[in-house]
Amino acid sequence: MSTPLRLGIAGLGTVGTGVVRIVRQKASLLEARTGRPVVISAVSARSRDKDRGVSLAGYAWEDDPVALARRADVDVFVELMGGSDGPAKAATEAAIAAGKDVVTANKAMLAHHGQALALAAEAAGRVIRFEAAVAGGIPVVKALTEGLAGNEITRVMGVMNGTCNYILTRMQATGQGYNALFEEAARLGYLEADPNLDVGGIDAGHKLALLAAIAFGCQVDFDAVSLEGIQSITLDDIRRAADMGYRIKLLGVAQMTGRGLESRMSPCLVPAGSPIGQLEGGTNMVVLEGDSVEQIVLRGPGAGMGPTASAVMADVIDIARGTRLSTFGQPAATLTRCTPASCATPAPYYLRMALVDKPGALAKVATCLGEAGVSIDRMRQYQHEESAAPVLIVTHKTNREALDTALAAIRRLDVLAEAPVALRIEQV
Ligand code: HSE
């Protein structure tokens, strides 16, 4: 009989339990596809007694994930604990040092330490795979690393946080405000333990940093991602954007520009009829553009037991089959340090302002825009009863620097009743 591939699983939350379930229930399918049995030797989690609805019979138990990672009967350390540092990183490093391959769903750890871990793994002749870290069940890491490996990637874009997309699309559908829908998402268990990871754009920013490293051959650099969350998006913005034919999405975009790697995760307006504009609820979508393939769109569940465990198993199966890929698609030592260039590409912007309703206010705003070289494409002032007039402006394509200059000048005027909102309009 061929040699089994022996897994040590650290973390038995939703994803870990899903992986145990697949290994137990799909043993013959896994063996047929890989040519060898895939088995679990040992597991580790915070609580041994918790009922997870799946049998752990026959698996050794380790309280300490580092001890699990070092076990002689483990070939692949499956890290499903999460957290950028702490036990997840310590156990991953221990696994590599002990000569184990690693499969992880941990976007935060790789976004912060991916380059060092990839170098260590390659020096030890081991692999680190992370399909489950980005967009849950969507095989986007494989698509970039393998399916599109013959392309020069021109742009990577996506909605990669289902919770934010849920909140934004429910605001649109129900007319409820951000706070009410944040509470609803919390009640449904959609939010991370630290909700700022979701609504602050950090979780999605981690994912974008990982995809950008593969797409552009750069050392993963989370600090280079320009981040903005959805907390300040109002129902007014959602409605006004819809009025003008747009939807608001927490959108990640990474592209190489003449000034460096532009990578940003921020609320953007996208055309309502575009595939991203039509993406509803907690679903994820990633758009990949390459010089030969042109554009492909991947859509699917970005979280949850089945989808994320499916992605973990894809990596386990690769290792069982003997497929050994560099962590970020090329040897880590050849990845370059890319210059970050936030918002280097010009774009039209949506501006929402509440102007003091007195003669000349709008003219002063228009002058500031004009003097900074920002041209107005469309403008609307809405009927109002309060003293402040709601004004919407859509600009022609402009550089972010020019827009910031104009906004700074507008803030110095005596015409704003509240801080202006500026959102990029992305052509998708
Ligand atoms: N919290 C994430 C989301 C799932 O809402 O998409 C895990 O990354």
C-alpha cells in the first residue's frame, strides 16, 4: 500500500471541523485522487471537551500546537488557529524547522510574515500553501499561481470580505442604516472576534496583499495596502450612488503602475450593472486581468465551514499528489520589494457635501475644484428643509493628489456644514 499523507490539525473551529469531516467522510475519494490515503494523526485546539459534531476518535491530542507541529507522525501541519503572531506563527515556524509542509488559512499571519515564512520554508525544502486564506472557497490562489501563470497580470480586483458586502447590500435593500446592519451581522455571527478586521477593511486588505504578491512578484507587504473601511458609509451615500447608477462596494484593487504597486482596499462606487455591482450578500468576487487571458471573474462563498475546508483540502491534495509550488508562485528569494504607490491611477470621484445654504457657496466649491485641476462631470443639489444643502458632484478622471488639494481648500472655506465624503469610482 502507498504511504499515507499524515495531517496534524491545529485549530478545530468551523474550518478545522470541516476539514476533519472531509477527511473522515471522503477517504476513498481522496485516495482515488491522490493515489494515497490522507489521514489525520493528531489534532490540537483550545478545548478538548467541546462537542464539535464530528468524531476525533483515533487522533492523538496535543494541548500545545507547537508540540503537534513537531510530531514525528505528522507530514503536513494544517494551521487553522488564526492570528498574525502568537501560537499560529510559533507553530508554523516549528513545523517548518521540523521538516513539515504547512497548509494554512491564516491571511493575517501571511500578510505580516509571509516573506520570512516563505524563505524559511524554501530553505528547509518545505512548502506553505494558503488557498483558504483568500476568498474562502474560491480557488483564486490556484488561479493566479497556476492557471494564469503564463500571463503578465495587469490588475487584481475583488470584493473579498463577505461581511462588508452583506452590510452594504442590506443597507441598499432595506433602507436601514450602517449601525442597525452592523448589529444584524453581529447577531448572525458574521463578524470576526475583532469586528474592525471586517468593517475596517483589514481582513480584505490582508487578502489583497497576498494576491498582489503572487500577481506582481512582490514580497508580501500589508503595510503598502492603503486601507479604508466602510464605517463612514451612510444610507445617504448608498441612495445617492444608486441614483447615479452605482453601487458602493468595499473593493480591493492591485495594479502595477509607472510609480509602483498601487494596492488599496476602500469603499468605491462601481457601475450597478457590472458583475461586482450586482454581487449581493456575503458572496465574494475576484476579477483577474492578464495580458493574454484578458479578464476572468471568479465568484463564490468567501467563508463558512464547507467552502473554507474545501480550499484547505485543495492544498492538502496538492501535497499528497507531490505538487510542490513556491508559496507566492516563484522562489521567495526572487520576489522584489515593490515601491508602494497608493492611488496612482487617476479615476473619477464621487463627492458628497452638505453646504451652508447661502449665496455663492456652490461657486466657491467649484472654484476650489477648478483651481486644483479637478473637472466636474455631473452635479446635483437635492431639495432640502434643513439649513445645509446636500450636494453631489461626480468629477472627471483626476489624480487623488489634485482632489486632496481641492478638498483641503474646500475645508478652509466657510461653506461646509459637515466633512465632505470622497469615494473613488472604479471602472470594473
Ligand atoms: N470575515 C471574513 C468575511 C471571512 O466576512 O469575508 C474570513 O476572512
